[in-house]
Amino acid sequence: MKVLLVDDQIEILEDKSKMIQELGYECVVADNLKKAYKKLYDEFPDIILTDLKLPDGEGISLLQKVREMDESIPVILITGYATTQSAVECMQKGAYDYLEKPLLLAQLKSVLQRASDHRKCNQGHCPHANTCHTSEYCMDGIVGKSQVMLKLIQKVCHVSQTDATVLIYGESGTGKELIAKAIHTLSKRKDKPFIPVDCSTLPTNLMESELFGYERGAFTGATCRKAGVIEAAQGGSLFLDEVTELDPHLQTKLLRFLQERQIRRVGGHETIAIDLRIIAATNDNPQNAVRQKRLREDLYYRLNVVPLEMPPLRERKQDIPLLVRHFINKYAPTSSYEIAGITPEAMQCLKRHEWPGNVRELQNVIEQAISLMTHQMIDTSDLPEELYLFPNLEIQQSGSAKKYKDFKEIYFKHAGRQYFENLLKRCHGNISETARLAGVSRRTIYRLFEDFGVNS
């Protein structure tokens, strides 16, 4: 873990950086806000400790910049003038913790350990996977801190300790199979098989033998006995994805199995007792499927012992930074470049998008960006054009439609910022060359940068 320590007092930097290193962390230092910003992008720290009062600004500014860049980085604010009110204000603005000088070794050790665990959780390497769901959850690809996700995870943790049948429903791409795997992994059946079956991909004439197995000679081509997936999942969990796509005849047989917990292979006479857990999933609203006669009502009630509804990503956008960090960690090793993170501008584009394909779409966007990029930070130019060229500007504001002039102003400012940021990048930060290509003077380019919010 790398720690960025920011303080304008050189003796404190030397003393505390040595203390941090003795605790087993790598430490980089900065004595003002400008240097801290540079270290943030050059060193990519995992934890930040910053003085609240700095010569060229306040630690709150660094906190806000970090929150825009990567919300999962814990920022600890330090001051010699602590008050209850200032502590509350800092925590409300997103600080991980708030410490008063002088820092003691035990105090520093404790806060760094907690911040380190927090960071590891957000990177998908949580040392306390079963308990971190109280404020954030990171396990086997399930990442979230929104209230809707935390409530879902709490329900998952509770139901995993039982053998109750679970029905997971929600839009495509929301992570239903990940939830099913988590239920299995957290259960007493974790050492037994987890068998997934996509009910929508197998032909009806093969589905029965796939589920229940068959005896030799049961049909043409059955040259030997074969166990079905239900038998293969003995002792473990069977995940039936898209269960509403099952043929009505097979729904009847599945219902009978759920009632009796016994199967008979196709072409066989022997009954086989099966001990497993059924987890089913569907992209449909299951009650609609029942009304439309695509799902037997009695089977629905058998499957719907514990219903779990997966929220679409557009309803849990505060989880996007955590998901992005998770996918960067997953795909960065495949890149020839050392991928460090994502720029605040690119993150804002991701937060604006409505994500009709949900988490799966976000995963594809990050994987594609990392596969094609030739630099360290994912920027807007690495994203699909529909995410950054035509941002999803909200039509509604305070209950009424935005006026055209307001819409035009927002769009113009976004497009202008994109234009000048890309031009500045093309010119490698050379202001004179940027002004020349834009056809304006150096004085004008600085005014335009200020108008459009471009950092030079």
C-alpha cells in the first residue's frame, strides 16, 4: 500500500513518513497542494493523509479532487485545530477519518490499518469479505455501497445460511449469476458443486435429458448412461437461469422434483434421492410471466420462497466508481501499459450514462478501454463516442423541462471543454501550439480555458 503524506512542515513530513514506512507502507510526500496534485497523478497512492491547512489552499480541495477521481481512495484529514463541527463537516464531504495533531504511532497504525482494509475491499481483495457489507461490499465481482445493494447483500448473507429456494429477477446484465454464486459460496454447500444451466439456450427435446439424465438405450444415440445436471449438483447448488423459458412439460417435472426431491432418468425406472439447493433466475417480472402463462403459478410459488430483485445500474450510480476500480484491477494485467485509474472527466461521463446493459455494459466499456489505450489513465477519448461526445443531459430539472438556452449552454460548455482538452493533449501541453491550432491568441486561450473549466 502506498501512502501520500501532505504537510507544509518539513520536520513533520520527515518524521511521519519514516513512521509510516516503519509500519510497512510505501510513503511519498508533498509540502503543498500543487505538488500533492502532481503526486496524485504520478504516484497513484492507495491512502492519503493531508494537513487541512496548506500554503496554497486547503486539504478539502485535495479531498474533493480525489473523490472525483476515485471515491475508493481513503483520505484522512489532519489538523492542529480540531473541533467537533469541523470534523463533522469533513466527514460529510467524504473524508475517511479526521485526526488531530500531534499524531501518535498507535493512532497512525490504527487508522492506516483500517484505511488499508477499506482500500483492499474496494479493490476486490477484502480480508473480511463476510463483514464488509455493513458499509461496502466486495466479493467475487459483487461490488456496491448503495443502500439498495447493501440491503440486497444482507439478504443474500442471511438466506445463504439456509437451504431455502431462491428466485432472482432483474434486467439482463445486473449480475444475477454472481448473486447465485455468492449464495452458494457463503453456504454450507460451498465445497460441493455449483452447476449453472441456461434454460434459454438448450432445445426443448434435449432439456429433459440435460436436467434429469438418461439411461443407455433411452433414445437413438444414448449409447451409455449419463447423469443429468440435477444429479451432478448432488450436495451442492443448481442455478436455473431464465427459468421462465422452460417448456411447460419440463416445468411440471421440475415442480415434482421440488416437491419430492427425487428424480428418474429418462428411460429409467430407478428413483434417485437428490439433496441440493435450487436457485432460479429470470430477466422477466415473474408475476407477469405467471399472468402470461409462461410460468406455472404453482412452480412460481415453489421457486419464490425467497425473492431477490436485482437493481439496474441506473438506480445505483453511486456504485459506478467502485465497479470501475474493480474492472480496472481485473483487466489492467492484460494491458502492456500500467493502468492506474480514470480521469474525473471520464468518470463523470460514466456517471451520466443510463446503462441500458447494466453492469455487463460497464464491464465491456472498461475492458475495451484498457485493451485499446496507450497511456496510464482512462480518459474520455478511451470511451465509446456515445458516452462522451453526446452526453446524457437531463431533460428534467426541478420538475420542469430545461429551457433550450440552458440545454444549449450546458452542451456547448461540455463540447468546448472536450475540444480544448483534446487539443491541449495533442499539443503535449504546449499553450502556444494549442492557441495556434485553435486560431486564437495565447491571451484568448487562457480565457477560454477558464470559461470551459480546462486545467492547463
